[in-house]
Amino acid sequence: MQGKLSAFLILFAAVLWGTTGTAQAFAPENAHPIAIGTIRLAVGGLFLLSLVLLFGKLELKNWPIKATVLAALSMALYQPLFFTAVTVTGVAIGTVVAIGSAPILSGLLEWMFFKAHPSKIWWVSTFLSISGCILLFTNRESAYVDPVGVVMALGAGLTFASYTLASRDMVQKFSSLNVVAIIFTISAIFLAPFLFIFDMSWVTSLQGIGVSIQLGVVATGIAYFLFAKGLANVSSSTAVTLALAEPLTAALLGVFLLGERLNTTAWLGIFLLIMGIAILIGSSRAANRKNKAAVRATL
């Protein structure tokens, strides 16, 4: 599984992440966003750990402790940072800064720690995708730029990039299911104190259970497993750029399921997002063909 297929797995994971906002819209009114994020990780971690134990694939020999703690801490911090940013500076600014900064920060981290320079195609596709993301959220609400909210959003972008970078080396050496199960179980433990801070009574309602399962099993467990599978053969910077399909999915679900309306600028943003993602997938396919040709030439 290489190249194009790996890119599509990451793309599908981003589509599942894009259902998060819609699912939250159906959550009980007394469900705090940070509480939802905590339950999301708890259910997701339990689901993944159950699968590992069910299939008997739990392997801890020579397990990288430092990388695991970094990935788990990054994922745990992402939840409150992102939700706080959205609360403080609004959905539009918070989302654009968090999701838009992640690919650039991921590319910088790769360059700093692995001396891997992003390709020209990555820069072009990332520019188109981020531009599309900005246009998609333009005029969706009155823009209010709060410095604290922007810093929180940048922190969310950095933690997602850090998670991707830390977990990439792990999924190349260990089972993807093992990696995400252990990381998300530890992440859930890190966020466990929030369960005692916020009102969690909504979880026991039928509506709360449905939202928790959707967010935990589908938008977290299955989504991050697919992301880890694809990440084994795709650079972290490319993976984070492909993850920009998340706001694209969220916007389209808002239109078709929640009755939201998008203006011309937003549709232009969707077009740019699709173009940027298509360029990355096309480059992955071209690279795969090039590698196959090189192998044949050596035979």
C-alpha cells in the first residue's frame, strides 16, 4: 500500500473528521465542547484498545516511550486548545488559524528535525488548500480576532503537526492499530480530569450516547486508524495538508444536512481546496509510478 492509496486513506480519514462539527450540532445543549472532546478521546481510545485486545495484536516489545508520550500529549492538548480558540475568537478565525497553520508547521518541523525539504508541489498544493480554507470561512460570521484565541489556535495547529510527526515513525515500525490504540488510550487518561470539571450528565441520554459513539468510534477510532495506515507511506507534511479535507467535508455537510448556505466566495474556497488536494494525490500517484519504473530498471 503506497502512494495514491495511502493518500486516499488519509483523505477518507479527514472526511470522517469533517463529520465532527455536524455531530456536535446534535449533541445535548448542556454538553460543553471540551467535555465532548474528552468523551471523544475516551470512547475512541477504548474502542481501539478493545480491537487490539480482541485480535490479540498488542505488542510492547521495544516500544518507543518518548514518541508515544509526545504523540499522546499532543493529541490531548489539541482538544482543549482548539475548542478554546473557537470559543474565544470565533469558529471562522479559530478554524482557519488552527487547520491552516498545521501544514506549514508540519513542514517546518520536518525541516528542523529531519532536514526534509517539502517539494514544490507540496508548497503549491498547500497554498491552494489554505487559501481555499480561508475563503471557505470568510463572511460566515463577523470576524473577531482575539490575540489569545489566535495563540490557542496556533497551539492547536502545532499539536496536530507534532502528533503527526511523532506517530509517523511509529506506524512504520509497528502495527497501525497498536499505535493509535496506545496513543489514544494515554491521551484519554491525560484528559480524564476534565470529566470531573464539566457536567457529564448529557452522556447518559440517548442523544448523548449516539453523539459519543459517532465521535468516538467513527470520527476518532476509525478515522485515526486510517490516518495512521496512510501515514506509514506519506510524509507528515503531505498528510497534514490532505487533512484540510476536514473543513471541506464539514462545510458540505452543513449545506446538505444542517441547511446552511454558502456564498460565492465560500464555493470558490471549496474549489481551491479540492484543487490543492487533487494535486497532492496526483503527485503521490506520479511518485508511485516513478518508483515502480525504477524497480523495473534494476531488474
